[in-house]
Amino acid sequence: MLNRFAPAVQFLLAINVLAGSFLALACVSAVAEPGVDKTKILFGQAAVLEGPAAALGQGMRLGLLAAFAEANRLGGVHQRQLELISLNDDYEPEKSINATQQLINKDKVFALVGAVGTPTALAAQPIAAAAGVPFIGAFTGAEFLRSQFQRDVVNVRASYFQETEAIVDHLIKDRHISRIAILYQDDSFGLAGLAGVQQALARRKMSLVADATFERNTTAVKMALWTIRKAQPEAVIMIGPYRPCTAFIRLAHQLQMKPLFASISFVGSDALAKELGSEGAGVFVSQVVPFPADDSIPFVARYHHALAAFDPTATPGFVSLEGYLVGRLIVAALEKGPEAPTRRALLDTISNNSFDFLGMHLAYHPDDNRGSNTVFLTMVGADGKSKPVKSFAEIPQ
């Protein structure tokens, strides 16, 4: 009797085994997200690590690593350690494309983090989007990452439009300045800053008295200075990294031209102040993170501790503080998410939450990826060091 049913029993057993195998494969597939295994989550960064703007990429990398190391010392996230691969793109779009493709296709990273620059982000972000890879915390305030809402993009910093609005507002209200010129990098980054300044002035029925450009990754600002000097501006807003802006200010001083100089945060104010020394006295810079030396702010105090634990020789700075903020956001979102992290779960967690880091507040919504809208102000003092200020009426001391 039993022999008669044996084939059927064997068939059912075979079906069960196959079903179990398919279920096991489905489970493996569900957790086999690129860049994730049982012990780690791998992130990638394509940024400028060499050349005239190297301090920006290096600062972002330092902050990210400090945040990841802090989490790893506490056991990681869901028992996984956070790792970062950083590739140099020289702040050039073509090299950023190559670095981004390598991180996605060869290194198989979970997400891209801490990219630096508008022209490079403009080149790299579509590649990330096509591959379904999150693009998180780029060091740029460009509107194309914000106004054209993109599901895979997460911003942290305030936008360039918000920074330039703050600068123009303070120039007019605090100093009663009406003659404003602009120096800007001749690419998508510079054009974003230019558009922000023009819009801020247009809202006040004003316009620029002069504008001039310089080429990316150069300090060739002499012709730009001559153009701006002819207009006799009371203030010059600079849209560029620290090296060309330093060269412009020094050359202006040599020609006894001393308008008020102001710049947005991308300049890298720590590097700018260091290069200018006392010559930088009175230069104002808008910022998108709190003052990195003010450890009375809990967020900054925690950053100090994380930075010292990761690299005791590192000096706190604006750029690494921003990198740390990006890292903290990633850690917090992963902790809120499922134990088996996925790219979609990470983005969903961020887009449906706000994050209070006790000194920096980031808020997101399914159709709003901006993060922070806060702009801070700093000024280079007579000692060649940056300090926080409330207005442009302050005099360097």
C-alpha cells in the first residue's frame, strides 16, 4: 500500500525542497543589496582630493570618516561597520564621471556621499540616478539638486540661493551698500551663484555694477579684477574656491582697492583665512553649519569628540563639520531603518523624517529633499582667523 503512494510522496518532497530553495534564494536576494554584507556597508565618494580645491574634498572625507568611526566604535549599525572609498576627481566633470562609474560598477557601493562641487555633481548625479544609487550630502548648494525634486538625492546644506540672499540682505541692511559687483567661476557653479545674487538684487530693484569670471582650477583673476575695478564697487561677492578668491583679494589690495569682500560657503573659509592671514581681515563668509569651534553647541561638541577620536591631529573646521553632519544623517537613517538595509529603505526613512542633532536640524518630506535652510555668518578677524558674527556691521578685531 505504501509502495503505491511512494512516487507521489517523493514528488511532494521534491516540490518542498525546490520551494525551500527558491525561498532561500529570495531571502538572499532581498539582503544582497550592493555594498552590503553581514559585516559592513560600503559608501563611495568622488571628490576633489588634490589640486587648488583639495581642502574641500579632504575636509568632507575627514568629517565622513569621523562620523563613521564614531558609529563603528559603538558596534556599527545593525552589527555592520560603515566603510568609505574616496576617489579623486580633481574637481573636473569628466573625471567625476569616471570615478562615479568605478564606485558604482566596480566597487559596488551602497550609496554615493560627500561629492564636492556643482559641475562635478551635475555630471555624476545622473549616473547615480540611472543606477538607482542614493546621492547624499553633496557639498554644493546648486538648485538643480533641490528645485527639480529627485527621489534619489538627499541634500543637507542650505542652497546657494539662500546664502546669496543672506549676503545681499546684510550688505544692504548692515552697511547700506548699493554698488555690488561679483566675481564668479566660469561654470555651472559660478552661474548658480550669479543667478542667486541677481535674483536677490532684483527683489530689491537693484542690479550688479559689474561681473567678471575666472576659469575653474586656476587663479587667473587679473583680467576679472580690472573689469570689476572700473565699476568702483562698494562690495564684491565672490563665487569660487579659496585659491582664486585669495589671489583676487591680494591683487585688489596691491592696487589699493578695498571694497567689502563676501563669499558663500563653498570658498572653504578655513583655507581662505589660513592663506590670507591678516590680509583677510573683514572678509565675510556665509556658512551652512554652526561655528566649528563653538563646543557649547551639543552637535559641535560631539563632532569635536568624534574628530579627536578618529584623528587627534585634525583641526576642527567648517568643511569637515559638514562632512560629519552628512555622516551623522546616514547613521541616524540607517538606525531608523530595517536591519537589512536597502537603498530604497534608506531614502524612504530620510524622506519621511526630520533629524535633530542638537545644533543642526534637518527636515525632509516625500517631495522636499532640502534638509537645512539655515545660513550662518562669519568674518575673518585681524588675527587671520574666522569668527561667528550676527551682521556685516561688525569690524574686524
